[in-house]
Amino acid sequence: MNKFILLLSIIFFFKVANAQQKEWTMLVFLNGHNNLDSFGDLNINQMEQFGSTDQINMVVQRASTRTQDTQRLFITKGVDQNRIESPVVQSLPRVDMGDYKQFIDFVLWGTQNFPAKKYFVVIWNHGSGWHSLLNRLGMAGGPTADISNDDYTNNKITTVEMGYAFKFLRKQLGSKIELYGSDACLMQMLEISYEIKEGVKFVVGSQELEPGAGWPYHRFIKRWAQNPYIDGGELGTILTEEYLNEYPDQSTNPFGTTLSVVDNAHVDAVVENIKHFKRELLNVSNKTLLANAATGTQSFYYNDYKDLYHFMMRLSALNAPINKSVVESLQISLMNYIVNYVNNEDKPNAYGTSIWIPSYKYYYEQHQSAYSELAFEKETGWSEFLRTIH
């Protein structure tokens, strides 16, 4: 394409995008600096089945192992599913996609150039929940590191850094991000949503591993485009439903399908009830009973990530001597917090949010120091309970 024509095309798309404040802008921080790179093409092609609409901007910062540049794309409707057709509106030298400051820069750039009433921000990459993959493999010294590892720099965005990022974005934007999503594994944890609560209204993510293809963008965008005047909880619910439609059974997802959306307006109530719940657990003299309840709780790829609601169910099944009103209060707050969840027969007891309950003393000792950095631990002292069962 003639460079002058390409420049005019880019200017045209910016003018179209900025013609009015739309209802939504989706900003996808797509880190292909790893072995997921080819799936980035797939997901962008899925977006291009519809493209940005009169009420929805779709913008992607795409890093790939196949180019020296990091590209910012304005997603338009395409016709060729074998190539990306959306225009590059900005090209940058290779960006460290594991640097949370680069994530902030992209979101600020996106909100300035594609203004909307509500923002859906996505981090697309590998995820490992709240803790470090390095530590999980028994290698000492790794920081908490939940998402967006960049193979070129070995940098990644930690849970604590996510908290910094969204708090800063709220200050700059004057309001919270409507919906944040981790298109990544293992990220729907109470510890993570509490860390980012200052800057995010709703959070969508998976308790379990995701397939390489991740979210079915074509499925949920189709429904979203038909009704863009919805809030983050409703959009997250559409995404969870279409995720289950895409991966209904083991033949489509060997890891077990889980996806949920939570409302951070209720996370403080959950955390307050966790504090009361923890005190009840500390008063139980039979710590073996508590350890057995934890061992039998629904876990995920990392067996120290446990479903919180199922843990309470296990305690009830084992007749743990805990004040029923405390348990009921926590259950009610969780029902308010968890807007929607889906699972399949492989993860029948995944009810929407995980919490750290290591089954082995070794894992507790490996991660406890890093855990102390999290806002959730500082507020609840949850590790006091964890220490007693080891």
C-alpha cells in the first residue's frame, strides 16, 4: 500500500474513533512475547469478524515474536480470517510487556484517543494466580508474579503492581475501569480482585487454566454489539456464558472450564467476613479436621489454589465447630460478590473465586513472605490460619 494512502487511512480511523464518545472501549494488552503468539492472531481475527461499532471501540496493543515492533491496532471488520486487516494506528519499538508502566501507558493512550463512557481492559497472556511461577517451581527469590511474562526481558506484572497500576489509572481517569479481565490462567482469586479494588468495578477471569485459544471473542462480541448499553457485570456474564459454550466439556477443554465475573463493590464485605471466619478457624482445636477440609476442597492446576465457597461446604460436611452465623454471613457476601460463574463436569465445585490454602508446609514456607506483601493478607492476616494447619 502507498505510504501516503496508509497515512490517510490511519488519520481517517482516528477521526472515526474520536467522532463521539462511545459507550465502550475495549483495550487489550496482548502480550505475544512467548509461545502463545499465534493465538494472538486467532483472537484478533475473531474480533475482526465484527470490528469496532458505532458504540464500541476495540483497540489492541499487540506484541509478537515475529516483529521488532509493538503495534497498536484499531480493530475493524475484516474479510480474510488468514491475516490481520485492522490498521496499525501506532507502531512502537519493541515494548517490555512485562512492565506494568507500559500497561499504564497503553491504557492512558487508549482512553485519550478512543474515549468512552465505560472501559473494558484486558491483559492477554500466561497467568499463574497471585504467586510467582519461579517460586512455585522451587526456585528461591522470585517475586509475586501473576501475569504477562515477557520472554525477551523475563519481566512480568505482579499482583502488587496491578494494584499500583489500577489505582494510578483511577486517579488519572477520575473513575474506575468498568471491567477488567485476565485472558490468562488461574487469575480469578480473591487476593487479586482485592488488590485492584481501588481502580476496578468488575473483574472477569478463570480459576483454572485456559486453553491456548483463550476467550471466544467472536462469540461474546456478537452479543455485546447487539446490546452495548450494559454494565461491566452484564458484559462479564455474557463472556462467561459464551466461554462455556465454546468449551463445554473435556473434548474442548482438557483442563476443566471455569470463568466467573465478580463485583468489587462487595469485595470489602467479603474480606470483612473473612476476618471473622479466620478467627473461628483459629478457635477450632482439631487442626487436622481443618487440614482435611482443605485437602478435599476443589483445587486447580496449582493445588494450593482452592475454591473458597467449596472450602466452607467441606467444613460444614465435616461438622467443623464453627459459628453458623459467621459462615452464613460470609456465604451471603460471596453470593453478592460473585455475579456469575460457569464450570463443567471436570470442575463441578468451582463456584467463582479461589483463595490461597496450601496443602503442604513446603508451599506455605516458599510463598508466605511474598504473600505478606498483598493487601488481602495485610487486611485479614489470613496466613495466621494457614500456619496453624501446617
